[in-house]
Amino acid sequence: MDWKYYIDLLSQDQLQFIALPIFLLAIIVEWRIDEWRHLDLYKRVDSWVSLSMLIFTGIVEFIPKLLAFIAFIYLHEISPLRDIVGRQWWAWASLFLFDDFAYYWFHRMNHEVRLFWAGHVPHHSSVKLNYATALRQGVGERVHKYFFWIWIPLLGFDPLMMFTVISINLIYQFWVHTELVGKMPSWYEYVFNTPSHHRVHHASNVRYLDCNHAGLFILWDRLFGTFSEEKDFEKPIYGLTKNIDTYNPFKVVTHEYQAIWKDVLKASKWTDKLKYVFMAPGWSHDGKDLRAKTLRRELRLN
């Protein structure tokens, strides 16, 4: 296998690198507004942890992304639709829908499968929501991420086209990580992911837990029952239901994996051990069920 060929081909995916200076500028502008208006949106050490997660993610993601890219090439080659689907306008429009559908389920499973949550939880570990938090990506989730997209090249979409749309989707998600933007016009709020919707997603309030997994289109959450509206009477409280109270980047990345291991060891039955790995966060074999759906059901919020 010619690894250099695939790496050179993948290196054409440059959109996120092009967008990075814009992201950093937005962070600086938001931080200056925060200082000027005394909003308490930023904490310097917390922001440094967020930037550390960005670096860790880039390191961890390289091999899984390269392997996924190679797999997508082979799957595209065997697709009966590869000579039909090209770069037509309708192909791009269709791919935006398919990509966002894959992202929705990837993101939702990161909240509903504890092993996946362990890889995603760094993104939610900050008690602040700002543009630096947007760069505080989940590290471990990069290992399993691309399995959720593996069906798309079989529909005839080529890998470079796919990675372009994946990048555009992620770039869009940057701007929704802010408290400075209120609600958008109602039609936009109904169709697209917005800062209001994403504030809900980052909240630890029971009302908001495990809701609004959208990347671009909030319609998926409305369709599959995971939508929650930001309420004026309940301000989102950011962070985890039990915050880790550390700014050690290594602990931020690994703390939930360690917690899973401890729970697996304390369970005597193999079925319970497996449930600690694959059930939603909050499940327990010998204590109260603290899963998000259970907590909301108790408060009659479903």
C-alpha cells in the first residue's frame, strides 16, 4: 500500500486549517468583549485546557482519519453509483443531508454509550461556553468517529467530497458556542442548529441533558425526540452533572475512562461489567439510575 499517496491525497483537505486563524480571531474578539462588559465568559486556564484538547485531538485523529479515508476510497470504488454521483449541485445538497444525519447519530451515541461518552466528555468538561470551548474537542471519540460515515461512499460520494462537507459542518458548529448571540429568527431556529440550541446541549440541567445533538440541521433532533428549547426561566448551567474540578489536560482526557474501569472492577457479574461500558452514562447496578432519560422522566420533562 502506498501510504504516501493516500497521505498526499488526504492533505488536500485543508478547510479546517484555513478556518483556524478565523477561529482564533473570534476567540480574541469575544474575550475582549467579555472583559469590556464583565460577563465572566472566560477563564484563562480553562481556555488553555481547551486549546490543549485541540492539539491532542489533532494528534490522536491522524491515523483513524487516514484509515477511514483509505476505507472510503475502496468502498467508493465498489459503489454501483460512483459513475452517477459526481460534483453536481444535487450531489452536494444530498451529501450535506447525509453527512449531517451521520453526525447526528455519531454525536447522539457519544452521549448514550458510555465508552463513546468517555471520548467525547472533554468537550463538555468546561463550565464556560465560549469560542475557546468550541475548540475543546473530544479526543477519544476520534477513534470511532468515522464508522458512522462508512455507508456514505457506498452511495457514490467520493472521500474528498465527503471530508470537505465534514469540515464545512464542523466549521459551522464553531459559531454556535457562544452566549453573546441570542435567538435567531423563528424559521432559522426551527431548521438549523443555533447558539440557543447549543447552549442547551452544553447544559447540565436535567431539562436539557442529552438534547440537541445537531451539527447543522436541528430537524434531526425534532424528528428523533431529542430536541429541547432554551427556556427563559431556566438558564443553562454548563459543565458536567458532576464536574471534575481539574485543569490537568491529561485528566480531562482520561478521567471518564478511569471511572469506567473502576465501575467495571466493582461489578461482579459480566453482564453488569458490559453495561458499565455500553449503557448510557449514569447507569448503575447497585445504585440510583442517573441516566438523562430517567432523570427527565422523573421530572415529567419528556
